[in-house]
Amino acid sequence: MMIDLLVEPTNNSPLIQLESDEGKIIIKGRSTPESSVDLYFPIIEKVKRLFFRSKSIEVEIALQYFNTSSSKCLFDLFKVLKVLKRRGANLRINWYYDEDDMDMLETGEDYADILMLPFHFHPMLDESYAAEAMVF
């Protein structure tokens, strides 16, 4: 497994990991950075380059919370993934949420409906799903 990009989590930004040889994109934790564009724009550009020829892409999203600007950046990421899917990539988006957090579930459902992307929803027992101990 070769990690192309690893952004370590902070109190207000999630862990972000790109593994193009495995076709994996992982985003987990909290996303409330002061500038979501500064965090996500370079990630989105790397996804465009690294996954351009990918035959299979699996995305793991396990966010405890994200702010409005992060939501817009995630939407932009999903739009790029939709283009890659149209180009022939087999795409799977796994959306993890606290089983008591219906807002997070509905947000994922909204992304899936608006962009017509293959989201798979996974309720977790508590917020520990986004903790560092979680292994995909």
C-alpha cells in the first residue's frame, strides 16, 4: 500500500488519505477549518490527477461534524468523483454516521440524490467510528 497523500487530523480538520494504487480516499474526523478551500482545493486537484485512470475508487467518509464551507468542498469532491465515474471508474462511497445523528445521514442522502452517486450508508453505534482506532 502506497499512500500518495496523508493529511494528519487536527482539532478542526479531518484525516485525509489518498491511496491511488488501492483506489482509496479516506476522510474522517471533524472538518471545521478556518479555510475549507485551503484544505480541500489541493486535495481535489490531487484526486483529479491521481485517480484519472483508476478503474475502481472506494471513498470512506466518516465525519463527526463539518461546517458549511466544508460541505461545499465535499460537494466539489463528489462532483469530481462523478466525472471519474462517467469515465468508467467503478465508484463506491461509504458514508459512516453516528446512528443517533439523523442530520448526518440526511446530508449524505442529499449528496447521493443531488449528484446521483452510489452512496452506501453505515450507521455506527457511537461517535467512536471517527476515532483514530477505526480501521477501514
